[in-house]
Amino acid sequence: MPELVFFSGTMDCGKSTLALQIGHNRSARGLQGVIFTRDDRAGEGKLSSRLGLVTDAVEASGGMNLYQHVVGLVSRGGRVDYVIVDEAQFLAPEQVDQLARIVDDLELDVFAFGITTDFRTRLFPGSQRLIELADRIEALQVEALCWCGARATHNARTIGGEMVVEGAQIVVGDVNRPAGEVGYEVLCRRHHRRRMTAASARAGALSPEVLPVPSA
């Protein structure tokens, strides 16, 4: 039976790599799919991974009807055997409903990949709707690690290495941005709660309050 499958995890846990792998495996067997993405780090209409792999994709803009797009391809004689959606957390809830309709009405497998919560630990609307509708939810098995070595469970937004907890929910960034730019870092819950990033931890380790210098 066709399924709507939601692959979820933190940033830096291999979601886009797995999306590319699933597409590769199916295309190698002669199947043809549609790949949607939204606000990928490589630019509009691209699906990329941090390993350097990249492929063309359809940019799923805010007002786009994903179901109608797939139906249009098929009605023009195109072949669609499956659908892949990366950065699915950025979809509007109604677009997730359209993915479910692709599964139910067109009988196609849909594989959606995304992070569950934002930098404030709040569910993205797209991820929330996927949790509500998906036939199956798969946690990514590649565990991202916090700077302390513990399993990372939360996404933090940083500016100049300092964690911020206010601002728009969607600001495009990456885990490898230079200091001073908007970036992201994965943290364990303990250090997310303490707002302690790798940069602030290094600064703290050098502080005289942490490492007192004995008097001569």
C-alpha cells in the first residue's frame, strides 16, 4: 500500500542525504519521481546535502498546490512513480494535506523529510501536520551530537555564536555559517535550556571564574 512517510530529526542528521539516496535507488530501478524542496541551502529548485551531493528539484513555494502539480505532470503524459519532499517543515499545513491526497488518490508513495521543531523548540506547522497525517514516522538513525558529545535533540539559532530565542520562525541558515551570520547549531536539551553553544562554552572554559589562576 502507498504510504506518506515522515523522516524526522534534528539538523545535521542526514535527512537530505537519505532523500537523495532514496531517489537514487528508485531511479536506478527505472522509476521516475518528483522531488519538491523549499529554501534549500544550495538555492531555489535544488536538493542538496552537506556531503556535497545536489540534484534539481521543484521549489514548493507557499501558494503552490503540490497535488495539482503532480496531476498536471501525469495528465501531460509524464510518469510519476513516487514523490520526495525535503525541508518539509516549511510546508503549509494545507500542502501536507495535498501530499496525503497524492498518496490516497494517486496511490503514490510520498517520502517527506524535515526537522520537527524550530529554534524555540516549537513545532513547525508543516511538521505538526505531518505528525498528524503520516502513515509512518521514522526517526533518522544518524544521531547529530551536541558540542558536549551527548545526543543532540534541539536546534538552536545563533548570531555570532550566541544563541537567540526570538525572531521569525523561518530564517534560512546552516550549521556551518561564519561567525556574525545567522547560523544554526544542534544541542542537547540541557545546553539548549542553558543557551550554551559551542562558542559560549569555549569562552566559559577560558573565564577566570571557571579556571581560577592561583596567585603567585
